[in-house]
Amino acid sequence: MNNTLNESTSPLPTEASPSMLEKFKQLCTVTQLMRIGGACAVMLSMSLFMLKGWSEGNDLSRYLKLLAQTGLLTGVGLALTFIVKETKGARVFFGLSLFSVVANFTILGALTYSMTQWDGGLVDYPSMMKWVVIDPVTFTPVFFGAFALLAMVTRFSFAIFARRIAGPLTVGFLLSCSILLIPVRSSLAVCLIATATVFAALWLIKRFSRVTNFVLTRESKAALGLLLLPPSIMLIRALSLYQIDAVMVSCLTGLVYLSLRLWIRQLEAPNTLSKTLQITQYVTSLAFTAALIELIPYAGFALESLAFAAVLYLLVYDQIKGSHDASANAWILNVSVFLLVFSCLWSALIHPSLLPKFTSLFAAIGGFVLTQATRNCVAMNQIANLSVRAGLIGSTVLLVTRLLAVVNLSNWMLIGLLGVTLIIAASLYERFGLRLSRHS
């Protein structure tokens, strides 16, 4: 009797079979991995196709295969939605169809470029990226038919991901994709077009995000992010086809700086991520400034140094004003002013000409203006203030000495000029020097 009671009240075995909830979680994990793997396989297929992986037939027939693949992706999504009644997999296919739309515009742009080039760059095209239209009469109806089909696929897919803004988002996306049809490949034209498109896309994203009753989900954010995909492909295509020059570097670093700027301004609490992003943004600003200065024609070392200091001071001011991290702001300010002031001062010291002395003086004045403009954002600016003082004194002494050597005035004029200089220096110190002392 006791044995029976003990057996009936004994605890359950420790190795119990998994519950239905655990099985469901495992099933979801497996299906998500399957969807991700399938999506990667489809995107790899489209990438290989753009590199002429399917070699049967001419280029126009190969493009029709890609267009058919786009229609197939949309059709499978519709079948999963209305027949299988499974929406997660259907959304994956609709998302892939949007990526396929961009791929279609890329190939249409390559086919168009084979007929019309505004820059004459077709001779430099690698063979695996060259798409050629044999018969323009046959290509014309294919072009307009493909555009109409891609517009319908885009409209339907955006109605799934962002129903409230599906119409205007479709127009913006098709306009963004249309830049891939412009028959230019030169770095300057590509950078200007891509940069203008990125700014327009960011403006549209900001405007769409404020639409009433529009909820920003992961899917809607991804749909908005697709506006940036065509200019990205345009830049990647230019990087893969042509030599990277200062125009391309300045464009890319400028876009990276802008992206980091938008990201940093979304962060309110200072943390490791914000510091890392700010340092990355500062390094990007250095690269952008160097590439931008390289575009100045017929500029000597002194003028390039002056322009470099002016541009970098502006970018540092923009970066500090848009950040909430006081320690990172102090580091950026002190390092920038110290490096710019003393590098220009050293250049003025070793070069006998007059222009580097003026450059050094302007660099010190610019550092002073920057420290004053950011004094409410940066409390620990002692290094910057000391650098400004040293730069002002050193550059003034070098400049006056060089002016005296150039002019070669008589003794009474030297004494008078020295007196005027001392009076002006005293006035400037009373006006600005005491302020530097208070903030140091």
C-alpha cells in the first residue's frame, strides 16, 4: 500500500520531453534560418547573373531571364499569401522582388549605356560587366515593358510593407532607381548624382517618417532604407570599374560622415558606442578634408594648409554641436586645435616665405574662434586654449620679423612700428586674452 502510494506521488522524471512551446520555438528558429539561407541564395543568384553567369543567348535574352525571375518571386509570394496562407515566407519573397527591381534597373542601365554614352567610357569597361544591345528597335519595347512591370511589382510590394505611404514611396523608389539608367560613368558625374540622390532619399525618409498613423516597424524601416540602395550600387559600380580618385574619395567620405552624423544625433546618452562613432566620424572628417583639399587646382602648400584648417574647423564645430558626449567633444577639440596650430606654426618656422606666417596666424585665430564657439559644449579645453596662445604669439613674432626683413625700414620707422604693434597686441590681449584665461 505504501509502495503504491509512494510510486503514485513520486516526482516526474527530470528528463521530460520538450513541451509544445519549446518545439514551436525550435521550429521558428529553423524556419527563420531556412528563410535567411534561401534569401541569400536568391540574392547570390542575382549577383552572379549581373556578372554574366548565365551565358546562354544574347544580352537581351539574358535580361529577360532576370525579369522573369522578378515576376516569379512576386508570384511565389502571392501563392504563399492566398493559397498556403503563410505570410512570413511571402514577405521574404516580396522583399526579394524589391531587391530584384534594383538589379533590373542596373542591367537596364548597362544595356542603355551600350547604345548611348555621355562620357565615352565604354572602351574602359571590363568584359564581364559589359552588356550590349544588338538591335535597338527590339530593345525599346522591352525597356518600356520592363519599366511598367517593375513599377507594378514595386507598388504591390510596398503596399505589403508600408501601406500608408505605398504610393509616394513607390514614386520615390522608382526615381531613385532611375539614376542607374543615366548613361554616365565618370567619377565626378557619378558622385554628384549619387550624392544628390542620397540627400533626396534622406529628405523623403524624414518626411515619410512623420506621416500621420504611419508606424515605423522593422519592415517599414527596411522599405524606407531601400531608397538608398540605388545610389549605393551606383557608387559601388564606379569603384569596381574605375580608378579611385580624389573626387570619389571625397564623395564617399562625405556620405560616410553624413551617415555617422545622423546616427550620432539619435544617441542621447553617452556610452562606448557614441565614443566609437564620434572617433570614427572625426577620422572620416580628416579623410574628407584631405580629399577635398586635393581638388583645389594650383594651390601651394600654404593655401592648402589654410583651406584644410578652415574646413576641418567647420567639421569639428558641426560634430561637437551635434554630440552629447562631453569627454569625446573635449578630445576632438583639443586634438584638432593642437595639431592644426602647431603644424602651421612649424611650417611658418621652417619656410622663409611670408604666406606660411599668415597661414599660421589664421590657424591660431580659427582655433580661438572655435574654442569660443564651443565653450558651452566643452568644459575641458585647456590644451586648445594653450595652443591658441602659443600660436598667436609665435605666428605674430614670425610674421613681424619677416615683415621687417622684407620691408627693411629705417630705425625710427622700426621703433614706431614696434610701438604700434605693442599697443594693438595689448588691446587684443585685454579683449580676448583674459577670456582665454578664465576658460583655461
